[in-house]
Amino acid sequence: MKFRELGIIDPILKAVAREGYEAPSPIQAQAIPLLLTGKDLLGCAQTGTGKTAAFAIPILQILYEQRKAGQKKRKLQALILTPTRELALQIAESFQIYGRYTGLKTAVIFGGVGQNPQVAALKSGIDILVATPGRLLDLLNQRLCNLGDISMLVLDEADRMLDMGFVRDVKKIIAQLPSQRQTLLFSATMPKEIAALADSILHNPVTVAVTPVSSTVELIDQSVYFVDKANKSHLLKELLEDGEIVSALVFSRTKHGADKISRALKTAGIAVGAIHGNKSQNARQSALNDFKEGKIRVLVATDIAARGIDVEQLSHVINFDLPNIPETYVHRIGRTGRAGLSGKAISFCDFDEKAYLKDIEKLIDVKIPVIEDHPYPMRIFEHIESKAQPRAASGSVSQAVRPDRAGKRKEPRAAQPGAKSAKGGQPGRTGGRPVTKGGGGSHWRGDSRRSKKD
Ligand code: AMP
């Protein structure tokens, strides 16, 4: 399948070719032709599937053709709502990239920074606006933005907007839009609140589903280390001594935890940055840029801050804490193995997190291989406040066969063939269920090139 076969116009084809994209991804192949006919769309897709281009290309094309057909004045006609600032910036950048030969103008607004430059951008005349809900509502309330001409609306990462408590703001914004419009809703998962929202705002939508959340990205090698909480940062430092970890996005459940991890790594002389909600927008952006440019090897992030982060050739995702929501695990590890590249996902699991691991394995329908031979095997098998554990003597036998609480012997989860040790470890391919894909994109995973925007 070629982009040209999707009915895409030359100025956009040229921009896509300039990015080095050779073939549309499955979601692009499915969604673009439908969106060009003006249909509403319910997209079940996570980041990493190429969904931004799947909605940006048709929006750009429809607006470009309207202008060519004689619409003189620039009007704000397309609105993309997205949960985080990072994602908003990335989406706006994508519109600029794919739209570079269309003459259309995109602006981006989000909270945490002064509003004046954003207001000036709105006033200067734009066609497309990418926004986080809170700041947009704020500007609407101040009457500094008018959505009366919006004919296309995209709700991106709707499930994450729900998690972040934005749904009320989103509904208030939608109430200010003309009812005659094309609406697209993307969500990696479909909790019932989002299904209800989709039902209320989409008219006869077509549904496009790629990478269902119950499948993990097929190219990612997953592994888990059983380790006590107090030893996790020691284990992390140990793993980072391995040159195989070129770049690692380390997930922490809490902001405080993210700071603690980054301090511990800094002390060990590892170039690290942290992004989370307590950091200023500038600090977050500069840490992200340093990471993208390879100036720092490790970026520690909370789930919300990391949402949508797109880093070229991210070699490892490390779950310092396991998420209590299993879908979050899928979102996290999807940061690596993007656009056809393989990646590795390493998880640390302490005693208290074993239930989370069980939920994750149930969701992805894969037993994650356990790395048993490492210097900080789990010693605490009950719920107590853990204290730093002495490092096990090098070469010590793993405690992978351990007594459970009742004192019975319990076999560890079987490691998959190919699982190796922490050092120089190439954890075994999980054999995750293949990603379900519909239509086209046969060259997407194998042959596609990464975007230059990353
Ligand atoms: P997204 O899911 O929109 O965040 O896109 C994930 C990554 O894939 C981004 O780096 C895009 O630049 C890249 N990408 C999108 N479409 C294609 C394509 N057809 N071929 C190669 N890379 C792509």
C-alpha cells in the first residue's frame, strides 16, 4: 500500500516523503480514506501506531481543498484536544510537518506557561488549534478564543483525559462548538465513561481498531526482576552499567519517587533528567529535549508526564514501579518498539506489586520472563516496610524458589527460553500475541523510517 493510493494530495505526499515514510501504517491505511469522506471516527489506538498522521493528514487535506476552492479568510476550523502539554506540542509539530506545503497554520496552547504568546498566536489567524482542555477553557472563559467556525474536532487519548479528570472541561468545550462538524475520538482503552462520551458526540462513526490494548507491542522484549523495594535503585544502577541500555525511560508511580530515582542516579554519576507534574513546563521540555538529543541517557517520568512522549530509538522502558492499572503497563512499554523498531521493557516487581504483575499478565495474556540471576534477589516475602537489603554476594543463587507466606515452597513463574542474566542480558522474546491489524500497511513495521521530527 502506498500513501498515494489513499487519495492524498501532492503537497501532503511530498511532506510525508520528506519524512521518509514509505508506507502508511495500518491505522493510516484504514482511517485516512474514511476521514476524507467526512465520516466520524472512533479510533482504538495507542501512541506509536501512527495515529497522529492518521488524523492530521485528512484534516490538512480537507482544509487545504476548502481554501483552494475559494475560502479566502483564515478561520479556526480544526480543534485537537489532548491531555498533556508534551503531546500537544508533538501533535502541533506533526501538523506543521505534514502541512509544510499547504500554507495552513497551526497553533498550540497549554497551561503552565504565560498565556500572552498563545493569545497572540490565536489572534494572528490560524486554521488548526491543538490544545489541552484546561487552558483552552480558560481562554474561552476570557473570550480570547472563538470556536464558532470549528468543523473538525479530534479528542485524542480520551481515556487519559478521563484519568486526568479533564472530561468535564472537554464537555464544556464541546458545548461551545457548532453541532455540524466531523468528530474523531481516539482512545487506547474504552472505559464506559469514554464509550458513553463517544456515543453522545459521534454520529454514525466508523470504528478503526489497531493494537488492541490487550496485546503488547509485538517487537518488545519484556522481562521482570523480583526485587525488594529498597533495592530497586541499586538494581537500576547495576543495569545501567550495561552499555546495551542506550536510552531508558524509567517510570515511577509518583512524582516524589521520580525525584528520588533521579537523585540516586545522579549521585552515581549517571546523566539523568526527570519530568513530572511538579516540574515547570520549561524544565520538563528541556529534560525531554536533552533526552531526545542523547545528552542524557535516562529520563525518569510519571505516567501522566510521559504520555505521548515520542523518542526516536528509545532502547528501554524500565518500570521502576509496576502500575496498578494493567493498561498503563501497555501504554508505558509502547514508548519503546515504536514505528517498527524493537525495544526492551524491564519491570521491577517487589512483593507488594505481585498482584499488579498478575493483572498485567492476565491482560496481555503473556507470562513475562523472570530474570532470576541478578544481584538483588527478593528477600522480603510479606507486606512490611522494607529496609535497604545488603547486596547479595556476586554469583549467589537467586532466591527465585522461595517460601510463600504460609511457608510452602512456591515455584517461580517460568522464565521463557532465552531469558538471560541481568548483565549483558537479552531477555527472551515474550512471544506476545500478535498485534491485530486491519488493512494495508504491510511495509509499516519492517520498512518504515522514523520521522525526522523526533
Ligand atoms: P504516533 O502514533 O502518531 O505517535 O506516531 C508514532 C511515530 O511513527 C512517530 O514518530 C511518527 O513520526 C512515525 N510515523 C507515523 N506514520 C509513519 C509512517 N507511515 N511511516 C513511518 N513512520 C511513521
